[in-house]
Amino acid sequence: MTNYDVLIVGGGAAGFFSAINTAQKNTALKIAILERGNTVLSKVKISGGGRCNVTHAEFEPKPLTLHYPRGQKELLGPFHTFMTGDTMEWFEKRGVDLVVEADGRVFPKSNSSQTIIDCFISEAHKYKIDILLNHSVQDIEHEIGQWKLTTPKHTLCAKKVMIATGSNPKIWKLLQKLGHRTTTPVPSLFTFTISDPRIKSIPGVVAKHVTLSVNNSSLTSSGPLLITHSGVSAPSVLKLSAYGALELAKRNYNFDLKINFISKELTECVEELGIFKTTLSKKYVRKHALYDLPKRLWEQLVKGAELPEEIKWAEVNHKQLHQLGLQLTSAIFKVTGKGTFKEEFVTAGGIDLKEINFKTFESKLHNNLFFAGEILNIDAVTGGFNFQNAWTGGFIAAQHMSNEKENA
């Protein structure tokens, strides 16, 4: 049996960040990270397309919370303690130069997630943190004054334990034995699978600003839309998938998606099309894209409105104007499934937030049991926000795990 002061279960972003900050604040502590696989930080490796979207350049706590479909209320206090600016300073103090892109996403200047991994590994070695690979936790028990964790290789004991395993059903079952409630996980960030002749032949086309809504629901989002080989993606879709994670799972990812390609009301659009009928009378409707839409998309929407290929604006009747207006503002696409966003996988679900003290990220049911990252029922839209949740929880928990007297 091996004894530690602090055991971190999970060799991912939240686990490493918490371990390093705990060790930095109290160098006398003996700390270990337990990783079930044979490598650590694998999710960091593939995040942001291999670039690692470290955080997002939103520097006010309240606006930052608005990017979290689950956890918005709970994170407001923690973000006043540690948030975006603190994250950027933390990495830059350790030699990781960061850049803020035009859309607010923050990446290492190297454009490689390996820079973040190298930083974590270096800091872990610096503070003599043990990294135990192939240590899948089989059981968690609480005995007088300490926690006992059983793995296939060892039985490990510690005064304090952090769970930072992300979406791990086996760990959830162990936590349920300890009395914690969990919400069944469902995918949170995903693309929509659509097979429709209007978009099938134009993968790679981007509509700069669309409004999406799910029929027979209150779900809506807006932003850029990317047409892919299998359907649609980009921020507008990912935001909708995050906020609609639970509802869309109930529908088994089969639903009608309404796309407003120009973010205007139908009546306004039809009126404007009537003006175009006069001002562009001699031009062919299909050949001249309007509303700043890509030409290939415009052509498909005109085709979807069943306008003849060689029709000129002067020849379009009111019924045809209305049909084109519908395609531009209320086009219905049948979604038949979901896809993974790049190689990343984020879920909605985890430990019930009512059972967590968000001043410390400690369990309300058990002293000296902490949580951080996606193990909690917290998730965010794409753009670096899920990592910020990991950094914030990991940092705050570390401040309390590093105190040997606290909760002794």
C-alpha cells in the first residue's frame, strides 16, 4: 500500500492543472496522477484541431458564463476567482506564448497542442508529481481520515482525492456507491447529418450569418454555417447542439431544422425580392447571388424554389417570389443523425451540481473529495470554454487541497 497526500484521478487537462497548482502552493505534498491508459493528455492533444484552444478572450465573469448551457449559474462565483486572464497569465509565466484570434479563441503561438502538453509534463516533473499510467481505479473507499483507491497494480491511500476523469461511466458508478447522483451523459458538441439535394453538391460553402431553429421547440442559434459532405457544421450548428443536447438526444437526432440564410423575416424578404424584380429585371435570377450569399448556395436555393433555370427577374410572379423567400428565410432540412466535431467529444452530464461546493469544488457529501472538469454536469459551446471550466475548477480545488490543515 502506497501513501500520498493528494491523489488525482484522471491524466487530462483538469487533473494536471490541479496537481501542478497544488504542488506549487505546497511543495511538501506527495502527489500522484492516476491515468487509466498508457498516455496522458490525449484530449488536449487533439483539441482545437491539434492546436489546443486554451481559452476564450472574454474577460468579464458574467458574459463568460453565458457560454455554458449547463453550469452557467454555478460558475459565476468561481470565475471571479480564476478566469480567462488568469489562465493566460499562468501559461505565459511558464513560457507558453499565446495569441488571440479574431473570433476570440486563444491558442499557443506555436499552433501546436504539444506545447501545452510539454508545459504540463515539465511542471509535473519540476514538482516531482508521480504520473502513474495504466492505473484504472477499480474501487474508491473512505476510511477514517483517508481515501483508499484500488487499481489493478496497487492500493493507494491519500488524505485528499480529486476526480477529473471526464465522462467515465465506471467512475460514475463508484461515485454513486458513495452517494453521489449523476446525470446520464449525452453528446453536447456535434454536427448535423443531412442528405438534401440543395446542399449535397456544395460541400465547403459557408453562409456567413444564418439563424437556425428546431421545429416544435424553442431552440435557436445564429452565426456562420458550413456545408459539409455529410450535412452542416460551424459555430451556429455547434451552439445549437450544445444548448439542445438533451432535447435532441430525446429526439434521437431526427428533427426538422429550419435555416434562415439571411436572418430576415419572410415578409421583409418578399418585399425586397419585389424590388429586385424591378431593379434587376433583365438579369437571370440564378446567375446573380443576393444577400451576400455564396453563388453556389444561391443557385441551389433558387433551384429549391423551383424557379426555371433561365428565368429573368422581370418574369418572376408573386408566387415564385414567395417560394424563393421561403427558401431564403425558412428552408426546412431533415436532420437524420449527428457527427463528431473534428475529433473532439464533449458531453452533457456528470455529477449533480447541487452536490458540489463551488467555493472549493469539493463534494458536499464527503470531505476531501474534489471534482474538476467534465466529470461535473458542466459543458460549454465551442471556443475554449470547456477548457476554461477545467482550469478554473482545477485551480480553485488546488488552493484547498494544498492546505494540510483544511478538513483534516
